[in-house]
Amino acid sequence: MSDPPSVFFNAEAVRGRTARELYVGITIERDAVIPPLSHSHCRCFGFILPGAACPPTQVCAKQNQSQITSSVRIRKVMSVIANLSALLATLQEIEGFASTALEELQPLEVKGLAHDHVEVKGRNLLLRVPKQSQFAMAAAENLNYQAACFRRVGQSGHAPSLKAVIAPSESVPMGALLVEQINGRPPSLPQDLGALAECMARVHALPVPGKTQRPPLGDHANPVAGAMKEIEQQAEFLDEAALSSESRQEIEAELAWARPFAAETQGQSQPQTLVLTDTHPGNFLIDPEGRAIIVDLEKALYGSPATDLAHATIYSSTTWDTDVYADLSIDEVAGFYRRYLETVPEELAETLRPWMLPLRRITMLRAVTWCAKWRVVQSRSKTENKHSAASTEDWSAENNTSDLIAHVAGRVDEYLQAKTLRRMRAEWLGPASLRAFF
């Protein structure tokens, strides 16, 4: 191998694991600095990579900062690494995968709070392994819901195809979905906004089934009321979220607008289609043909297309993922909406237009009240025995890597700052706002 002969793991990560299980669950990065290592003070444990000759104890005892010529940093990339062998065993039960070997499973970098992803090498497939249910469902119900999301959104041609479902069990508590791996790159904003608009337009144009055919997906016959229910639940955490008085005032001002709006529009006809719900740009990939593919679609339901459009372009979405970070201008956001309206059927465009700005405000409220909730609940202990739990909603930081939690905490801190809240609200309250476009 070309890698250095020794690697080091945090002691907690290696307990009860074999060297091979650990090796397939990490990424090795060259030339990063690691501190001096010795048995007397370090919290690391050495393993020898395949092909090396030196025993781990000798490696750790003899290494020091001056002697390291090709340092490596080990970054855990899968929060459920301990279950990789169990995941393999369940995959091998699927027809055509009996001979799959452990080294063919490559965990990908942890980037989201709800899933781990494992590449099945040479198959163009991914295992999506849930860490929780954002809809507070039991494990089996959650997996069934997500499978339905893939099947229905997949009809648009802008989502990965679903290949198989691995049921929850004691060894794989949340189960897994085997899905197509998309060959693509993260969107570049604002250049790819048109592709995102076209992807959503294709999803929103899918036929809406009769009410009895919509389950297990959620059915928001009144999309404003559906969003407000979630917002009110999340707003219960505002008191505990350590907000500044200015930030609290900004959020309360939006709530003071949203609550009467929801009451006034009760019973009014609203456009309803299949929607993706979680459309921040980091959930898309751009394929070699320039098409946007939605790759994270666990929260699809029947609701307002305006929510998808808002969530794709509000500040807290376009600056969430470092790979797609962009602070969009009013003109760029308006251009996105214009592209969408030109793509969808004229009837949908006309009925949707009056709801676009109100749903943008409500989507912003949904985002910032979620931030308040996460700030509170992420410090709680994770849910154990999820395969049998009544609810598997679990935002505990224990489910994720420290790097990811630090990133989310940084984003949440910014979005809950008064100046950021004012910046987002300026889209409808400022002199150069989106009101003129809508």
C-alpha cells in the first residue's frame, strides 16, 4: 500500500473492533499534523495497516513529532461504524449480494444529521442508513415512509431509484435503503439555480393521487396550517434556546404576522402537489447532463410547492452546506422563481403566485424555530434500542461526529443572531424586497 504503515484511533472508537472493521470505516488524509504520541499521555491506540510489520505497541512507543515524516489524520466518517459488519450481513441476504465483502462497503463522509451513507463499491449503489426519524416515527414506519418517498419522487426522473429495503433489526436498528448512487457534483450557486427550479417543477408536476392513495406520505390539505403546526411545536423551545432579546423580538414579530395569516387563510383553496420539503441546495447533485437530482428526499409529502421554492433559496439554506455556500441577491432569488414559473403549467403558476411570499416567510420561521429546538435538544442523550422505540426522533450530538456538530452549531448560532434574522426578513420588509416581483 502507499499509505504510511501506522494509523491511530481514539480509544473509544476501537474498543471491541477489529483492525479491518476500522480500516474500512475511515478516510486517511496525508500530511496533516498530529501531536506527539506516547503511551504515558496519549488517548490513542495504534493499529498496523495491512502489509505493515511493526506491532502496534512498538509503533506508539517509538513515534514522536520529530520522527513523523508522513503524518496522517484519521477522521471517522461513519457514526454507525460499529454496525458495518451487521449491515453487510443484512445486505448479503438480498439476491445478488451474497458474495459482497466487507471491503466493498465504503462509508462516506458524515454530512447530515439524519443519515449515514455507505457506498457499495463497483455497484453504483449506496446504502442510506437512517440515524433517526425527523417525523418522530418508529423505525419500521420511518423506513416505509422513506421508501415511499423514493418511489414517488423517482417518477419525476430527478431522484435516485430505490433498489431494496433492509428492515430494522436489533443489529441495524433503523434499517437501510439500497438506492442508486448518483454521479454528480454539488450545485454551484447562483449558476445552477435554474437546474434546481426545473427539478422541483418536474416533481411538482407529477399527478396527485386521490386522498386514499397518498399515505404513507403526509397530506397537508392546508399547507399553511401544516407548516404552522411544526413551527408552533418548535417554538416551544424558544425560552430555553439562549436567544438574545433582539433575536427573540425578530422571531416573535414574524410569529405575530404568521398566526393571524394562518387563521385568515383557513379554508381557502391552496395549490397542493407532491413536495420535497427539505430542499436546501446541499441535498441536490448536478449530473453530467446538467440536471439537478434530489438525493435526500425522506420528508416528501403532499403540500405547497411554494415551501420547496422558499427552502431552496432562503439564506439559512443557501449558506448551510459549505460545498454550495452562497449569499443570493434579491435579483438572483427572483430569477429562480421566474425560471420555475416559466417551467410549470400555467394554471399552477397562476394559482401558486399569491402564496409564494407568505410561504417564504413561514418557511423562514420553520427554519429558525428548528434552530432554536436543535440548540436545546442536541445536548440530550441519544435514544437507545431504536429498533423497538415508539419514536426515533433523535437530534442528540452523540449520533454524529464532532466536526459535523461544530458545523451545525456554527450555522445555528449565525441564523439565530438578530442581524441575520433582520437580513432574512428584509426580503419582504426592506426597500429592495421580493414584494415587487411577487
